Amino acid sequence: MSDAEIEFNVVGNVGRILLNRPKALNALTLNMCQLLLPRLRAWKNDSAVKAVVVAGAGEKAFCAGGDVVRLYEDGKARKPYPREFWSTEYRCNVLIKRFPKPYVALIDGIVMGGGVGLSVHGGYRVATDKTTFAMPETGIGLFPDVGGSYFLPRLPGSTGVFLGLTGKRLKGPDCVALGLAQAYVPHDRLAALEEALTKTDGTLENVATITKAFAEPVTHAPIEAERADIEKHFSHGSVEAILDSLASDSGEWAQAQLTALKTKSPLSMKTTFKQIKLGGTLSFEDCMRMEWRMANRAALDNDFYEGVRALLVDKDNKPQWKPATLAEVTDAQVDAYFAPLPGDELELNDIIAET
């Protein structure tokens, strides 16, 4: 295995991407995004490449998210890295969403945050018995970005709000049940599936047919047993109403969600709730422009740095959120995250023009 953070090669009819930072759970860096964007553009126009397959190196993760510790360090020092990272990453997300050939994500192991952005927007997603999916950003004072504004509100019922606020972890069958993945393939069949995909004719129908030979039916998805409670409590019109609803229910499930939500950043929960509600009415590109505005505001605020410090740097698990409670979060603070950035919006015209 090479020392490259991300590897590209063509095998048969397939352009293969390997996220190659296994010791860091394949966490996404700016360098990886900067290499991925032009490679996808080249393969989009290469007639020899009929499809793209993306996978993660090692046994633990597809991609555990962005390298948030680097974002934390450079953001605190007001260095340009966070803006450069988010800008390039979000452009990759748009190109994946618009990619004209089958983009097949083998979501084996941990997939969170930035890893979700590299997979869930592709044309075909495969979950496995090792998949652990989550959007845990409210726990580090951020919000579910990389297109979370778009895919979360389009999940069944109120599950998108539930996942975005709580950071709930899903297993492979859950991902298929919610439409986050189209097929469930055991880990030990992935190598054979990849080999078979090298002969694809470049249509999603053919990718699905090939995958079906290696897939297993999903007969039990734990998230389905939670759906009634999710609708009961997470369909309300505000974060406060959701917490009030949970507090009024003495059941074990409701109390567990309430306990979890009380550890999250109040400001992040309220911005996330608004983000998901707005995203349900927006195009994918407009969702990414909205998230760019939000990321820029988060980079100047307290909670992102405090959340990363508490959970990933000092690891004391005692973040000091500002504001400390939902009641202290003002509408003006939330609205500020969504305000336009004069002369500094996310530039997507070149990618849109290519498709």
C-alpha cells in the first residue's frame, strides 16, 4: 500500500478511488479533496471509464469524516485551511451528486460527516455488516453539512430531524431501510463484488444487477422499531417542542434521546433544525451554498472549537456551550448563520456548466 492519502486507478471499466488513511479512519483532508475533484472531472469525460467505485482502506472505516482536529487547530489560529477545505469538499459533493456515470460507494465500516458526503450522494450505495453511519455534528458544535440539508429532510417521515439532532448511529440494514443505501452486501463478499463491477456496462441498472448477486435481503432493521417514537417526538415544529415532548414521555427510549440531546450544542441544534426544514425546499446546489454560509459562521463562533476541544482534543467531554441553554439562543443568532456572504458565496458555476 502506498503512502498516498487517496489512490486512483482504473481496473477494467471502473475508476477506483481508495481513501487511504486507515490509521486515521480515512478521515478526509484538504489534499484528498483537491486530488479527488480533478480526477472525477477527468473520469467523467473518459469514455473508457464506465463507472466509479469508492472504498476505504483498512478494516475499520470507509471514512469517519473530515479531519476536524486540523480544522480546529487552523480555525482557532484564523488560518485559511477550514475555508479552503469546506469549499473544495462541498464542490466535490456537488460533482458526486451530478456525476453522469454510476458512482458506487462501498460503505464498509464507519461512515460519518465528510464520509457521508463522499457516499450518500452517489448513484449507488452499498452497506455492509460493518457499516456504522452517523451525522454527529451537533455534538461538536457544528451542523450536518456535506449535503445534510438535502438528504436528511428527504428521508422517511421525521427520521432526518432525528438523525441530524441526535447523531444516532445506524447499522447497514438501517441504511437500506431508510434509503441511504440500495443494497446490503456482507463484508466478506465485497472483494468479489468489486471484481464483478469492473465489467459493468456503465448503467445503474447493470450495477444493481451485478450487486444483487452478492447482496442479502434486509429482514430486520432496528430503526424500524423506533419509527413510531421518532414520529411522535421529532415531528414537532421546534427543538424546544421536541425536548418537551420527550420530557413528557417516561419511556426508556424517549428518556435516552432526551439525555443525548442535553449534551449537544443548543445553538447547533437550533441551526440544524432550521437547516433541515429549509433544505427540504431547496435544490442540492442551493443546499450547499447555504451550508457554505453556515460553515463560515461556525468557523467564527465558539461552539465548534469548544466541541472539538472537549470531545477530541482534551477529551474531558465537558463542552462549555455558548449559549448554554436553548432558552438563551436567540432567533438573531440562528438567522445569522443563514445570511448571505456578500461577494463570497460558494462558486459552483463551473461544475454546473459541465453537466
